[in-house]
Amino acid sequence: MIAKTMSHEEMVTAGEAWYQKQLAILEKAHGPSWPAHREWLEDYLKEELRLRFIANGWRPKS
């Protein structure tokens, strides 16, 4: 998904594509109950993406 040789822009683009794909999969899997689960699953995916960025050399400001 995210390689250490990617530029910042490429990392962000790949991360956003991964996030949107995962969100679509989860929405489909949860069907009518999606609204009840959406908030915590979005938070989970955002944290997963943050950890993937860190693993590939990105450092958060705070």
C-alpha cells in the first residue's frame, strides 16, 4: 500500500485511496446497520492509516 520510496504526495494519495476502499467495503458489509457503526469504524481506519504512515517514516507534528 504505502512504500517508503513514495513522495509525500504519493503517500497521501495512496493512503486516501486505501481509506476510501476500506470504507466502501465496511459500508457494504454492514448494510443497513452501517450508520450505527460508521463513526467508530472511521476512527479505527484513520488510526490504522496514521500507524501505516508512521511505519513508513512519516512523523506527526505533535
